[in-house]
Amino acid sequence: MSVVAFERKRNQVLWSEAELDTIAAALNVSIASGEGRSWETGITEKGDAQLYLLGPLPDQACELCVSRIGGRYILEDGSGQLLFEHQSLALVALHAKAAMRSSWSGLVARVALLWCTIRYMIHDRLEPLLTESEEMLVHLAPQLAAFA
């Protein structure tokens, strides 16, 4: 998801201090990790409040978005996929914190899947070929010994 910076209307309060504190507390680990992440507030086309967790410079790609539409808070990932929606900002903040942590678990799951796939291929595909080659060698060894 791309974030386009527009000029803001003056004296427009998007988020209350309590809301910002709740979201910032949940995303504090991601922002303070030293990877250059930051956050920015904005509004939708219809004037609803949004908060973006931005990636490092120079791209500053949107990694997470929290929107307040009516009385509901909506959590989306950087590609705009809905992650969670609820009326409680505290629950949305917990899901945002979990979404930022899930990058390692996804990587671990992919590595484990790759490891299992490689083991399966060796066990089911390569092992029978090696066994057949060994049997063929047992049958051909006496004949090859005659040439030596």
C-alpha cells in the first residue's frame, strides 16, 4: 500500500491522545527496533482517521494501517488485507503487535516446510534410485571382476 502525503487542514484533530498512546504502546517495539520505522497519521477520502506504520527510508512503505471508521477500528497490513476489526482499540492494538511479531514465525514456518520437502524428496525419490543402483552393482560386480 502506498501512502500519498496530502496537505492537512489546520486545527484538525484526528486521534485523541489516549488512542495514540494505546497504538504507540503496541507498536513501540517495532518503532524502537532501530530499523528506521516510523508512524504517521492521515485521513481517508471520507475524512476518517488513519495511522500508518511506515518502513525505513527511502521507500517508507506502509507496513500496517489502523483506521477509525465510525466507532470501529480496522487493522490492515501493508497490502490492504484486513487483519482485524473491532470496536475496542486495545484489542486492535494487541493484534497489531502480534502482526508485527509474526514475520519471524512466518520465516520459521517456511524454513521448516522447505526442510520437510527436501527430506521427503530424498527419502521417496532419491533413496529408491540408490537402492536399485546398489542391486544392479551386486549383479554386475562379478562380471566386472572378470574384466579386471
